[in-house]
Amino acid sequence: MAKKKNAPVPTVVTATSPAEAYEAAYFARKCGLTPEEALRLMREAHDSTSAKRSGEKRKG
């Protein structure tokens, strides 16, 4: 029996600013990733840092 091929994972394309696209392309080249993977990693990192900051209290 033949093995099933893995189905490609659908990607969600969202609007990207030119600066964000440039940074993702640079990061992808430096790390050997695709631009989509680099953009996803950058956005995940940004989301996790903003979530941490929202829970912090401001010193006054």
C-alpha cells in the first residue's frame, strides 16, 4: 500500500507593511527559512511580548 502524502498546511496571508516584509526577508535569508516562516515567527514573538507587557503594572 502506498503512503499518504502529507497535505500542505494552509497559510493565512495578512497585510504586511513594506518594512515588515523587508525585515522578514532578511531574517529568512540569515536563518535559512522561507519568508513566510520568518514572518510567522516574528509575529508570534511580537504577540508574546505584548501579552507579557499588558499584564505588567506601571510604576508611578
